[in-house]
Amino acid sequence: MLFISALVALYWRLPSQWRPWLLAAGGTVLLAHDSWIGLGAWAALLLWVALMCGPQWQRKTLMRTVGLGGVLLMFGAYQFGKASHGLIAWLGYAFVSLKAWHLIAEHGSGPLRDGRAASSLAYLLFPPTLAVGPVQRYESFRLELLRARWDGAVASQALQRLLYGYVKVVLLAGYLLNHKLDTLALETGHPWLDTYLPLLGYGLNLYWQFSGYCDIAIGFAALLGMRVPENFNFPFSAGNLQEFWRRWHITVSEWCRDFVFRPILSRTRQYMLASLASMVVLGLWHELSPRYLAWGLFHGAGLVVVHLWGKHMPWAAALRTNALWRGFSWLLTLQFVILSFALTSTPNLAAAWRCLATLFAPLIPGS
């Protein structure tokens, strides 16, 4: 809170043209506090973006391809280092890689020309969203920066949002779930419940922690007079898997939709391939490992099934108006998501398989 208070106070005392530089400096302070090695990796990525987006390249398409390849190579090396050599995660590196991809893919040489160097650097190093997002588009960020004005009512709402975030992270996840309920890892004596409840606890912890930090980021940004997009919208109330991904990790899901799903779909006209590729990319973005590859394939296959059901089943539209079916669809979606946590909450695929085998044992005759 001391960092937030100091940055906000200084931000509103500076002339508007200096504010982007302050935001960039604030982000750099956070990176340096986290890890000097991570700061060096960040510097390499930022220099690469500057090289790709600064000069007026004659062969723009080629340079855009080279630029995106460089971002992919750096991020792949980072993920490989985490997976194979125990590299500690660098603050915000996964999220800034998405922003760097966006700048190079959609803006080319634009952001670092015409006096936009400061806003581009502030965009990449924006302190409120540095650690966990949300991932905002550059043009939206730049417009928010230009029209930022102090508003007492907005500041009051921002403080409320900060409080909501701290309640989720500290009270609900930290104290209630992890301390009092020990992430629902309860010894009931029933193998099925002893397997299912920790998955439920893992999902709740993930949601409260992640959405809580996003609440803090959104409130922090609002204190700077800037709006950033929502990242969660009650995802566990989703009626189907497609709706779930419109409610969970929204900005990263939208990035994946725009830069993976739609390009593949437009070139191949194969929804199955586009869905599987999108979810595999999303899984490997989280972690370069077999378990997250399996998680991506699991969700991709689920999206394909939901799509085929809605497209080819003649009674699908009628069922969506039935309250009983909507309740069943919600329950089925929730259980599908909870089952997918078996792949990410366990250390490897063998442990995940044992977990899933226990959960499905009651459905297998003679087990």
C-alpha cells in the first residue's frame, strides 16, 4: 500500500507529459525489487520491441515475422528454464510477452514513433497490471492515459475495489480457505471425497487469489484515472464451457482468441483444430510441461464437443430455454472445470491419472 500511495500522490502532482515516464519508472522499481536477473531479461525484451517497432522498416511483413519470432523464442527459453532448470518465475514476464506480441503484430513501427515511446514503455511496465494483468490493448491504454483526470467519486470506488481484492486474497483465500479449511484437504475417510474436495479447494483458491489480485490492479489503475478491462466475471456460474472462457481470465482468453484461434480458423476453416491449438497455446503459456499440454487438450476437446452439440443437435436451442437443462448444463460445466484442476494441481500426469481414476471409479462396474 505504501508503494501505491506514493506513486498515486506523485502521479497527480506531475504534468501529464511526465506521467508515462513515472509509470515506467514505477514498474522498473517493482522489477528490480523482484529480481535483478529478471530485470535483465525484461530489458532484453524491451530492447527487442524497440528494435522492431522503432525504425521505419521497408519490409514490414518480414520484420513483423522476425519480431514475433524473437518474442516467441525469448518466452520459450523462459518457460524452458522454469520447466527444466528450476528457474524462478520473473515478475510479469508472461504478461508483458503478450503485450509485446500485440505491439509488434498490430502496430509495427507505430508505437515508438510520433512521440509514443513514453506511452509504449508505460504500457509495457504499467505497475498496476505488471504482475497478473489484466492484459490491456495498447490503443485502449494510450487513450486512458491521455484522458486521465482526478475524480473523487472514481477514487472512492477504486478504494472499494482495492478492499474487495484484499478481502479475497487475505481473508477468503489466505485465512478461510488455506488456514482454516486447509484448501479443503479434509480427511473424511471416503476416497472419492478426499480426492474431490482438494480439487474444489484448489479451484476456489485459484479464483479468489487471482481475481483478488486483479481487483487490486483495477482499483490501483482507477486511482491513476485509468480504466483497465475486467479479468473475471463469476466464471463458476457459466452455463457451458464456451461461456466459462468468456468469464475466466478474460483478457488472456481474448488475446488467444485474436492471435491464435481466429487466424487458424480463417486459414483452415477447422473449428476443432483452432480450438485445440488455442487451448494448447494457453496451457503452454502457463507452463511448458506435459500436464499443461494435457490440460489444454482437455479444454480444447471440451470446447469442440460444446460447439458440435450446439451446431448439430436439433434440440439444442430448445433445451437452452429449459430451466432444468440450464441447471444441468451449469453443473456439468462446473464438474468439467473441477476435473481439469486434477491436471494442474498435481505434480505430473501419473498423479493426475490416479486422481481421475479415483473420481471415475464409482462409474466403472466392478471397481
